Amino acid sequence: MKIMIRLLIVGLASITALASAEDESAFGQMKQMEGSWEGMLTRSTGEVVETRSTFRLISDGNTMVETLVEDGVEMLTTYSEQDGQLKVTHYCSLGTEPEFTASIADGSVDLTLAADTGLHAEHHNYVASMNYNLSDVDSGSVVVSSTIMNGGAMESNRAVISRVE
């Protein structure tokens, strides 16, 4: 009986360690965004617009879908894990679908344009990078920054969003 209890304890500890390791992945970090968020987005032009995002887990928790509305324009972003890496595709109002690779640093998930997207600043308008600063996510606040190539020029955006659901 003591051996069975020890095996059970070891098994539960292994499951807990596995769950913790999963939460430390970029996809695990992004899962903290599940729910509805809203706030204000400031563009490098000085324009300030409303932004709303709803993050939902689908496909038995294997994919997260973000419905993003900036200044009344709806867009979609998907987040999933492929071969242990976060795979992100953004369906943009600029008419492109950039894909991103992810890294984690200091409480942030950094998304950079994948090398093989075929998008070029002189020919396309697209989101070039995104950063989710999740250091205050438990308090219900997240800072989302992005850079955009628009007409060959780089623009930046910064949104402070708060959890509403």
C-alpha cells in the first residue's frame, strides 16, 4: 500500500511539473489572455483609438483565437503550438496575413515576423512585430505594442488594455 501511495504522489508531482512547464511556454503564457479586453491604442501618428480583443480557446484548448477590433475595424489572430513553438497568424485589415515566431523574455511574449513570409516593406503593408507585456496580467492589465510597415514606412502602436471579462 505504501508503494502505491508513493507512486501516486510521484505521478501527481510529475503531472504538476509538466503543467508548470507547459505554462512557461509562449503558448501557455498567451493562454493567460483568455477573455475580453479593452482599452486605448496610441499610434505613432498621435492618433488614439479604442481597441477591444476577445481571446477564446478552441480545438480542445490547442488553439486560441483573438478577435481584435481597432477603431471599429475587425481582425483575427490565431495562436497555436507547433513542434513546441508558438505559431501566430494575423489576418490583418492591411490585406496581408503575416506569420510570427515567438520568444519569451522578462514577462513578455515577443512576436517577430517569420523569415519566410514573402512580405517586403517596399511592396506590402503588414504587421512586422507584436509584444505582449504580461507582467501585470494577474492585475488585469496588459500592454500590447506593435510595429507596422505601411507604405514603406515603419509605424508603431501601443495599447494599454484591461480585462473586462
